Amino acid sequence: MPENKFIENLGENLKETRLKRGVSLLKASSETKIATKYLEALEQNQPWLLPGPDYLPKFLKTYCDYLGLDYSACQTVADSLQFLSYKSLKNKNLFVWSNFISQAAVIIGIIALLAFLIWRVNEIFRPPQLIVSRPADGLITVNRQLDVTGKSSREAEIVINNKTVFVDTGGNFSTTVDLQKGLNLIKITAKKRYSRQSEATIRVLFNEINQ
């Protein structure tokens, strides 16, 4: 039987007793029917590595009996060191949970940032809207000159039949084109600085009236 006065660290006391007896962890595990990793947890004062709080007194008693130590004395020391304390396990779980929440918050923040960056990049390269108000596609007219109006992004550059057209602060544009006799194709493009291009083609048939 050991002296009632134990060394400060219960785990070290268990380990020293085992080593003095010349017993390996593997042999102790085999003879106590306790997994090696759980015996190591007892010797290293890491109760959170055991399956749960209910296993602690059971494993400790079995190990103390195997090593010839006074279980009641070991348990007293264990309690004073919070070795079997549920509070210690709870604090450990809270610490792990707190770390998990912190890591999850960081991951969510990174995902949100990446999503925002992807959205911004998509906005930069997305073609601007292009709405042609007049003329309607397939128009037949007897007028040589035709007004072309529409709406796009105010940052867009509007080109109608290779001619750049002014866009106001509301994104509105308007110009007049001269028609050739017969079928005319009015090509309208809208493009921001780095974006892809929006296109529209309006077909207009000009029937000239002979005087």
C-alpha cells in the first residue's frame, strides 16, 4: 500500500507506480481490459479523452486496484485536482464549443467575403441592360430619317451603327439615323469599361415615296 501522502500530480503517481512494477501500458491494458489510450489519459490527467464522466471512477478504481494503490486516496487527490470534476469536462467542452463557434464564424465570414467578391466581379463583367424604345423591330417607314431611343446603364458606352451616342445620367440615349432604301439593319451595342457587350439589331424597311 502506498503512503497516504501522494505526489502532487495523480497522473504521475499512476505512471510512476506502473513503471516501478515494470509493467508496460500494453500489458496493463491487456490485464485491466482498459484501452491503452484511456490508461494514457489517466496518467496524463486528461479526463476529457475518456468516453465520458461515468467512466472516470470506474477506470480509475480498476487501474488503482491493478497497481495496488488505495483507490479512496487516489479519488480524494483526483477530486482535489478536479481530475474527475464534471466542471472540468464541461469547461473543456465549452472551450471546444467556443473554438468551434469562433472557427465557424471565421469560415462564414470568409465565405461571405468570397461571395461578395464573386458578386462584384460578376457585376463588373456582366453586360449592361439595353432597352430599345424606338423603333420597333420590323418597322416599315416612308421617312428617310429615323429616331432611335432607348435606355441602358449610365456608365455604358452606346454605339449605333458604329456611331457613339451620348448617354445621360439616367441611362437614356437618343439619336437620328439616315435610312437607305430597302431593308436597314440598325445595330445597337452597349458596353461598360470591363463588361461584356449587350447587342440589339432592329430591322427597318424604308419605302421611299416617288414624287
